[in-house]
Amino acid sequence: MIPPLVVPALGLTRIVIGAGLLINPMGLGRALGASDPEQTAPLGRLLGAREIAIGLGTLVAWRRGQSTAPWVAAQAISDGSDTAAFAAAAISGRVSLARGWGMAAFAASGAISEALTAIALAKADRASAL
């Protein structure tokens, strides 16, 4: 069973992270040790908008009593793609090797936990439909 506040917490966390990226779009580049964080600002804005959209979708579905499994799965897919992007940036030398792999590991942990949560939510949805 998923604790009742996990889904809204996931949605709110996405919105907060997204707002942070929109407010400080160079922050991601700095955190990764990019040689020119200004070049990462457009990416920071894009990721911020993505995070807010997924977070809002999650919260709206939760508030309406709709299935949140697809939205949590979207979070897992989002973090999975971030894992690949951070790893590629680290391998290419565009960002600090240690920071790039650290962010890849962090994103992978999110992707895994969100995927498992989405599976549990989908199972709960199927069980309640019986």
C-alpha cells in the first residue's frame, strides 16, 4: 500500500524543483560543474517547465481522484532520461565527471523509486476496479 501523501509529495517536489530551475536556470550547470553555466540556462528553463508540468499533472489527477499511476510513471521516465543525459555529459567531459555521475546516480534512484511506485499505484487501481 502506498502511504496517502506520497503522490502529492511527489507532485509538489516536482513543482518546487521546476520553479527553482526557472528562477535560476544556470543553477543546474553550476551544480554539474559546467565550464560555462550560461550555456545551460535554456536547458534549465526547459527542464523547469517539464518538472512543473509533470508535478501539476500529478496533483490534478490526485485531487480529482483519478489514477496517478501514469503521472508517476512520467516522473520515472523523466528521471530515467535525466540519468542518461547526466551520464552522457559526464562521459563527454562537458561537466565534472564526479558531479555528472553523482547526478546520474541521483536521477536513477528517483527513476527506480518512481517506477516501483507507479507499478504499485497501477496494481491498486486494478484491485479497486474489481
